[in-house]
Amino acid sequence: MRARAVVAGFVVLVLIAVVGIVLGLRQVGERLRLPLASRSCTVQADGRVTLDSHQMANAATIAAIGIQHDLPDRAVVVALATAYQESGLRNLAGGDRDSVGLFQQRPSQGWGTPTEIRDPRYAADRFYAALKKVRGWEDMRVTDAAQKVQRSAFPEAYEKWADESEVLTRALLGHATGAVVCTFGGDPAMRGQAAATALTQGLNLDWGLTPAATTASLTGLTVAAADQRAGWRYAHWLVSHANDHGVKRVRFGDLEWTNRGGSWSRVGDGAAKPVEVVAEVFADA
């Protein structure tokens, strides 16, 4: 009997130890995930969406390319819902059969080469071009319009992302003020003139701006805003791409976002005219 009691006690002690180890590893795992959480973006525009920095940058590019096509906001909602479903707004290197990129477009189906499709601008451009060929897409449900382009085996799957895509569209197309908030930790991906040059080129390419519309410097850029809505389009795009372009701060009117603070705050006396958006990159170390 005493031997059995000893064995039972030993088993109990082992179980307690195992539970303790599991809980300890879980806590360590949570701490290890903190850097990822510190590179997150929150979008609030009559709803709330949380994305990581890569998803946010891709969403901003998809929205901007929609404006280049001179399409209504509804097209951007459809495009974002499609990319949500197909790739989780991530620029995937592969997928089902030969599917590639944000929209999981297939080279074998004439969408382009794998290299071309891995370019978010190209992929979004091809999606919108195909959407415009769908007669009556404007009056369709999001999932039906997306399905006409994608021809998925799961035609109803796109609809579940409609609400999130509406929120992102309202913010990224300038219908909300200070709606995109991102927080980044660690060293910036780029710095100095290289960051400023890449940022300027990216902004111009995504929005179809002429070089005259932006003024680049060694520390950042300034872009003219025709009106309040245009200003917030550019400002939200800049915040969305802050992580991959080393953006330190963005200012429009009397509101400013900073990389470390990760929020928009009021600066000045409110008298600033919202005629331009200013972005500053991190200086060379």
C-alpha cells in the first residue's frame, strides 16, 4: 500500500510539473508574440478592423489602384473582400495549383507571369480591369461581383469579408479623419534618402500622381492635397506603408501621427490649412 501511495504521489508531482511547464511556455510564447503585436494597425471608420503592417500596406495599395481606375468605392470593397478571402491580404508566393499573390491569380489562366502577379499594383490593376468587364457588377452583392472575376469553388466565401472591407474602404478613400493608426517597434526597415525616395515613388505609383505633385527631400516628402478627402487618402496611405518605408511621422492639417506613439494627436493651434500632407522618414543612423 505504501508503495502505491508513493507512486501515486510521484505521478501527481509529475502532472503538476508538466502543467507548470505548459503554463510557463504559454507565457513565454505570449511574450514572444509581443513584437508582432507591436507592428499592428487599427482602422476605425464606422467599424473597427485590425491588421498587421503587411496586410495594411497591401490594403492601402489595393484601394489606391481602384482610384486610378476611376471606379466607385464599391469596387474597392469588392477588391478588398476578394483579397481577404484569397490570401488574407498577404502577397503569397503560391497557393492552389499555380495561384500567386494577393488575389491568387493563375498564370495558366492568363493573369500574367508569377513575377508580375506578385507585384501588388499589377495584381490589383488586373483585378479591377476584369471587374469593369462584368456587366452590372455595381448592383451585385460583394460575393457575386467577386465570383464573376475569380470563378472560385466557394462562391459565397467573399461575402463574409464585406463588413471589414467597407471599414477599410471608408478610411483608405478619405471618408474618415485619422482613421488609420499603426504602431511599430524595433528598427525601421529603411532610413534616410533611400526611404524618402522609395516612399515618394510608391505614393506616386499607387495613386498615379505626377512627380510635380510631390516634393521629395532627404528627410521625407510633401504631397499637395486638393481637398480634405484627398489629404486623408494620402495620409492614411503613408501611415499604412510606414513600416516598410521607414516613416517616422505624418502630418495633415493640425493632426499628426508618429511611429512611436502610434496615434493621431492635435498639433498647433488648429489654424493650419489642410493643403498638403507631410511625411518624415527616420534619418540615417
